[in-house]
Amino acid sequence: MLKAIYLDNNKFTEIPKEMGFLDQLEDLYMQFNALKGPLPMAVFNISTLTTLTVYKNSLIGSIPDNICQHLPNIQVLHLGSNQFSGPLPSKLGQCKGLGILLMGENNFTGTIPKNIGNLTQLTALYLGFNNLTGSLPANIGLGVPNLKFLYAASNNFSGGIPNFSNASKLIKLDMKRNSLTGFIPSTLCPLRNLQWLSLNHNNLTIDTSTPEASILSCLASLRNLTTLYLGNNPFNGTLPVSLGKYFSPSLQYLDLSSCNLRGSIHMDIGNLSSLIALALDKNQLSGTIPTSLERLRNLQVLYLNNNRLQGFIPSELCQLENLAYAVLDGNQLSGPIPSCLGTLAVALRSLSLGSNLLTSTIPSTLWGLADILYLNLSFNSLIGSLSEDVGKL
């Protein structure tokens, strides 16, 4: 008897109801097709199914509330990137063997069933890019000890971040672009395996009552963390003095933009030697741009715009031979434009120095940036005439 069907990457438009006659079928793969209409009930009558994946189609309709009763052996359920709607099945928690549940990029509404915290075998949960509301179940981080990947981004979730202290295997936690509130909890800090934490574009704050309570301090324990996106949250605090001391040297992407942070950028930032992208823009940072940035030899993206930074643009930035985006506009930077920026011709694609207090002439070396796509020097006090070499750009 047939056990598995692989029909991915074709142009099939429907699943025949006769598929339900395959009463020994365990794996059904129909990803990347042109399936449309509701998912036939016949599929949900194949009680032997362990894997059902119809990712990237145009299926519509709702998912049966009693799906777990029909598919008692289901382990992998991938319904992502369709047009399913309605609420999530309220009895999802009865799918005891479910290890991977991917329902993102649909039009699901309502709340996450609380019994989802009963799925002790669950390793991956993707609910991102729907229209889900309410709070995240409080038990999702306590009753799902095998969870490694949780994607709940781009919904309408509210309330606080659940306690994930028992989800010690978490590798990726993405809850960006919701309406979450409250403190970012310190219960995230013991998650030693966490590599990716994305909480940007919410209404989260940080506890700054004592230095020890600051989430930016306790995240130092996450030595495997490579990606930290916390931007666009109303932190209303002070950037830690020793930013490079707090965060792991393995950190590659750091976004603290639009957090209403004050203070200065400390020299310790140069300790984050693996950084590829640093975004501290749209805050109230003051002081100078630290010369220690020259140690970030992997840096490709630097956003420091729309702050209150003063002083010269350090020539040490010219040591960043991989720098593609240097965005420093909207500050109070003064002095000349470093002529050595012209040595970044291989990588530099965007140089934005507008709305500062820069003086002197435009260095002729800038016209040697043959591959630059965006150059903003507006609203400064630059003098002299434009070189005819501008035509070489």
C-alpha cells in the first residue's frame, strides 16, 4: 500500500477527493503548486497521515476544529503561505505527536488556543503574518520544553511576553511587529541556545530600576546570540556604557533603533568583532562616534543617523573595507569629510552625511566611489565647486 506521495513543485490545481481512499498514506507533500479552493475533507480522513504539507498554494477556507481527531498521528502540519482564514482549531492541543506546526502567512484570526501548551513534542511553531489577536498563551514557554523555533511576528498580539524559562532549547524567537507591552523579561536570559531574538516594533520597555535589572545587561549570558532586534520599542533609557561588554562577541546583527535611548556610544563597541549590522539610529545619543569602530572589520551596515552625535567623522571608519551603508545624517557632526572614505570604493553603496555641520570642500576622492548608489551631503556648510569628476559616478 502507498505510504508516501511527493508532488511538490508542479502546477496541480486541486487535490482529488479520491485521495481519501489511501488509507495507509503517511506522507503527503504538495508544496509549491497552484492548489485552490478549500482543502478537501477527504484529506482529513486519512487517519494514518503523519506529514501533511501544502505550503505555497492558494487554498482557502478554515481548518476543521477537530483536526486532531481526524489525524491522530500527525507529526508535521505545514499549511503556510495560503489563504486559509477563520480561527485556529481550538483543539490543537490534542495532536499529541505534533512536532512541527507551520500556519504562517495566511489570514487566520482569533486567539491562539491555550491548549497549544500541551504539545510537548512541538519543536517548531510558525504563526507569523496572520491576523491573530489576544495574548500569547502563558504556558507556551513552560509546557513545550522541546520548542526550538517560535515565529509569532506580524500579528496583532497584545499583553506581555510569556515565561520561556522551561523552553531551554529555543534557538529562534521572533515576535516582532505586534502590540506587546510590559518589560522584556529577564526569563529570556537563561536561554543559552538562543541565537535569534526579534522583538522589534512593539511597545515593550526595559526595567532600568537597577543596572542588574536591565535586560541589556542580562542578555550577556546568551553567548550564542547572533541576532538581536529590539528596535522601535519605547525603552526610554540609557544605552549601556559598556555595550560591547554586555553582548556576546558572536553577535552579528544589533538593532536598537528608535528606542528613545540616551547616553553615548562607548569605546567597548569595538569588542563586538563579529558585527555585520549596527543600527542605533533615531535615538537621542550624544557624544562622539567612537574610533574603536575600526575594529569591526566585518561591518557592512552602520546606522547612526538622527541622533545628537558631535565631533568629527573619525577617519577610522575608512578601515571598514566591507562597509556598504554608512548612514550618519541628522546629527551635529562637524569638520571636514574624511578624504579616506574614497578608499571604500569596493563595498560602499550608500553614504549619507546630510543635515550635519560639515565644512570645507568635498574631497575629490569621493568621486572615485564608482559603485555608490546613494550619496547625501545636503544641509551642511560645504564650500567650493563640484568637481567635474562627479560625472564618473
